[in-house]
Amino acid sequence: MTIRPLRKEETELLKDFLYEAIFIPEGVEPPDRSIVELPELALYYEDFGSGRADNCLVAEADGRVIGAVWTRIMQDYGHVDENTPSFAISLYEEYRGKGTGTAMMQKMLALLKSQGWEKTSLAVQKANDAVLLYEAVGFKTIDENAEEYIMVCEL
């Protein structure tokens, strides 16, 4: 498995990984894939690469991209301010729980730090086991609502 920057011609993959990032509780029917076209979700990938905090790393195994971690400053669920990139990560289900997500996050955090960012943020649903992963790499809860934690990692 290798972790490398997303290539320009691969930006369409962000739609797939955005869909994979949608938390679906046990027993709940997954939404149609077209959900990623909604404006509140399209902001995660539209014109990606044009923003000052647009970064994406992908994990590749056996010649296939299996996961992505990306950042950008956007008015998303985890937005805290205009100087804090929001963080998104997902892996195809069969590759989860094997340390790939942790490795991807650590590389992205190092990249953001090397670029001079002071912190990064994300939102995660309280019932999502990924909360433990985020805490393990340094994210801390700074706010919450009924469904989600807003977390920040100081770089």
C-alpha cells in the first residue's frame, strides 16, 4: 500500500470517497449515490485544487485507489473559521480497520503542518466509531450538537 497525492485526472474519485464517508447507522438504508450532488455535499469536491487549503492524499493498493483524505476551507459541517481547513477521509469498506486510515491521516496532518496551517477540523457523527480514530491522531472535541462532534487537531 502506498500513500500519494491525488492526480489532477483523479479528482472525480472524490465523489466516490465522499459517498463512502457518509455514516450509515446499522439497519438504515444507504442513500442513493446522487446525494453527493446536493450543494451541501458538492462543496467537498467542486473545483477541487483551486483553494489554498485544497490537499488530497490517496491510498493505493494493487494499482487501485482504495481511500482518500482531503482538506479544504469550506462552509461544511466541521467548519470553524476561514483559517482552518476542514478534513475529510474515507476508505472503501473492505479496507477499513487495517491501519490505512491512520496512516493517511498522519501523512495529511504532517502535510498541513509543513504548509504552515495551525489546525484542522472535522465533524463526525457521535455514533461513528471513527471518533476513536480521530482522537487517536490528535483531534479533540471542541463543540457538539445533537448528532455530531466538531473536532479540531492542533498542528
